[in-house]
Amino acid sequence: MTIREKFSMHVAGYKGFNVAHRGRRVEQQARWTLDEIGEFFAEYVIAVYQNQHHRGLHLHGFPALHVSPNEAYAMALGSAGYVDCPRDPNLYYELLPIADNGRVINPYGVELNYLVYDAPVLYQFRRAKSPYDNGLWPIRYDPRNLLHAYFHNPRDNTWHTLGWTQALSDLQPFTDITLREAKRLVELRGGEPKDKEYQEQIAEALRDLQNRIDAPETWTKSDRKRHTRDRHRADAQAQDEARSAPAAPAPPPRPVPPAAKPTVPALHAVPDLSCEDDDFNPHAVQPAEVWSPRTSQEG
């Protein structure tokens, strides 16, 4: 009741808790993402709710004196004190899901969702058994950004970022849902996971999804949802990772391959001896010095 009357009803685009309470032309009003609604609600709790006096909160010995949650917290802090509990800087990596039960570190890297990830730190663990019970290495990943995976080095207790080997320099972070859509497009084109070019086909499909040539106004509802979801989830992932200790960076992604230009074979191979600058005199060019071992020894 409190949240609905003092927060939800004042958010643009509120539809009410049933059809009878739905506003007029709600679909034409502002629509927010879940992350934005979460930020609005957090601001409401801090700025409004926490500063309101409640009948359920009162000062001990003064039952008629109602206090706010912030005032009750201040009183409890003054009487009980404050204990500083530092947060583990590696908590972000430790809470990430592990790929199945673990992975084998192959000479070419580790596989995750038919994608291969690699980093220089894996060279010393190729084909080696892990110290864990199943002998596999726990490779962690964030479903909100599958451009990277994460590996914990048990020898020096450090975290390392594994990069997708087929990632290009202009490829944006993508989620697990977008990866499934890219795989679906590849399968429609006849691609299969057993193909050698499967990863390259996925990279190309991801680029097609992320770099659409048509205007955003022509996107379908699914396209808009996917674009907005990936952007907000990638931003949230970047914020969570920034709050933790930085892991060793992954190798830089491959540069974007240049677009192939069509070549037309010439009927007659005639050397082009023309010069754009008519004032250029090739006889005026000074030849470079040639190194001679005999001259070097005499000097």
C-alpha cells in the first residue's frame, strides 16, 4: 500500500494494479527499464521513506515519540556502536556462475558455450589437472557480458580475464540471450557447432545484430528489447566489476578486417609508368649507403 500510493502511482507510465485503475493513454507515456525503476525506487527509499516517522518506531521509554528509520538507525548506532566489515575485493568474481562443473584447459584455451576463451596465464595449466576434486578448472563467466570469462590462478591467488579468441575490436558486450539469437541466425544459414568457421560465423552474426544499417525507428519490438537489455546489462556488469579488484586484463581483441574490394582482372598487364608529380626527377634521388663488412673492419 505504501509503495503503491507514495511511489508507483507517481511514476510516469503507471498502469495501476488492475485494468480499472489504469490511466488514460498509458502506452504513450514514458516507459522505463527495470534498472531505471530500481534506481528511482532506491532514491525514493533514501530521500522519502527513510525520513518519515512511523508508529512502529519509537524511542525506548518514550512510546508516544515516533521516529523515522534514519533516526532509529542513528540511535541504535549510538548505543551499540559500529563494526566495520570490509568487503572482499574479489567477491564479484567469486559469486559468478561456473561453467557446468568445470573445464579442461586445452592448448587453444577453454570452451564455453561453443566459444573459445584464452589468455597468457593459461599456458602453464595446459592439460594439467586442477587441485579440485573433479580435476577440472572452474571457469567463471558473467551472463551479462560474454566477451570475457574469468580464471583464478591458485598459485598466486590472482584473477585473470580470459578474452574470446574471435572477438573483434568493434564488438560490443553481449548477453547470453543475444548469443542464443546469434546462434539461431547461424543455424538458419546452415552453420553447425562442428564447423571450423562456427565461431567466426557467430562473430559475424553478433556484428549484424549490433551494427544494424537501418534506422532505430524501423526496429522490431524484439530488436528494441534486445538492444536495450544488452546495453543496461552491460552497464550493470561494468559497474559491478569496477567495484572489485581489477583482474589481469585479457589480450586485446583482433582488429576489424577491412572490407574486401572486388578486383577486376586486366586484359593486358601494362606497367604504369606515369607519375602524378611532373616535377619529380628520379635521377636526383641519392642512393642509400650500403654496409660493407670490409669497410667496417678497416674503420
